Amino acid sequence: MTLDEQQRMTAALLVGARRDARALAHFPGPRPASLTEAYAIQDAAIAAWPDRIAGWKLARIGAPHDTTHGTGRLAGPIFARLVRTAGSGPVPVEVISGGYAAIEAEYVLEIGETPPVQDDWTPERAAGLVSRAFTGVEVAGSPFAGINHHGPAVTAADFGNNAGLVIGREIADWSARLPGLRCAVSIDGHICGEGGASVIPGGPLESLTFLLDHLRRRGRTLQKGDLVSTGAAAGVHPVVKGQTARADFGADGVIDCLVVAAEPAR
């Protein structure tokens, strides 16, 4: 899709607000009318962002938008500089003051080989691309505080509402254990969501299957080493600067995060 001047300006303004860590009171331009338009804006923003893509996030599109747009998922890029590894202490995660931010417990798949271009992926075939699986936390975030209130096309346009990824422990024997994995999220010590891999519609491998086909239609592909954050497994939990968050994956460990204010990019 060829963007007009206003759509290119929307992409530029979204990138500029993220770069400057500056909140937006309104979506910068007309809201995209379709996911096709939204992903064209996202592609223009990706081209303008000074970092490489290290992976992709998936998010659910709920009713009635799934019927309207003909899909139950959306995708957004995860950039390399925003990927963190969990350690013994809380991982600082940056949010734009006055914007939107949330914490999500997720299961993250690492791609072991660049996939061939094909249109007949199934979860079983997609599983063969996965080298390892990890626990993870997606940091959802946007300079636009109202991003989730205007439909999935607005969300998709702004990098799919992603602001980073925290990688936890590798999940041993992941392919056998994946359907039964459980997790919970706490904010400031209070449990606010419980779930597991079964909460993700069709499971994490269905998310990967969707992504493979989605990227093919956009003229993109996954690369060896890419990380795929497969969707919120215990809900989406808004956070603000100063709060702490914990994603508890039981025997597979915990990920602690401290929410801090984003600084303008250098």
C-alpha cells in the first residue's frame, strides 16, 4: 500500500514521540481505516526507527473487532535495544510518562532457522523452527495513552503497542510441557492476573503460525535468532512509573520488573 502525505506524517509523529519520550494527547492523524493501512504506517515507522528488529510480538484482537478485520491477532516489532535479560534483581523497564504502559507475562519462542517462504504453515510445522522457548514479559507501551480505546488498527500502527521485552529462563522440555504451563502477574505485590499457555487462543504455536503467514503477506520473514512473544498469558496489566511487577512462572522462575520513566533517545 502506498501511503499518502498524511499517513507518512502519522508514522513520523509516532516515531518522534517515542524518540523524545513524549506523550501524545491524541492519535497523530486520521485513524487508519483498516489493518492494511495500519501495517503500512507501521512499516514506515519501522524504516524510520534507528534500531534493528530482534523479534515480534503478538496480541489478541477481541470481539467484535476480530470479525470486522477478519483476524484474531495483530503483530508489532520488538527492537533490539529494548530486549532485556532478567537477572537476580528487578529489570528496569521504561515507560513514557503520560502515555500507555502495561506488563504482560508471555511465552517467548526463539527461531532456530530462517523459515522458507510458504503459505501452508501449521502449528506442527512451525514448531520445527523453534530452537528454544523462554519465559518472558512484554512491556506494552505507546506515547498515546488512549491506544487501546480506538480499535486494533490504531494499536497496530504504533508498533503494535510494544515497548520492549524481558527474557527470563529457558523452559526445559518446552514442546512437551507447553500446553500445561501456568503463570501469574503481580503489581506492587498484589496478584492481578493468572493464566498460562492455554489462555492464548490456539496456544503459542498458533501465534507463531499466524506470524509466519502475516509477515509473508507483508514481504517480510522471520530470521534465525528472532524472538516471538506469543501473547498475553495472564492478562494485560497497566503500570505507571515507580510500580513493581512480577511475572511468576512457577518452576520456571520469576521475572521482576521496576517501571521507570523513559528518557529521550540520544
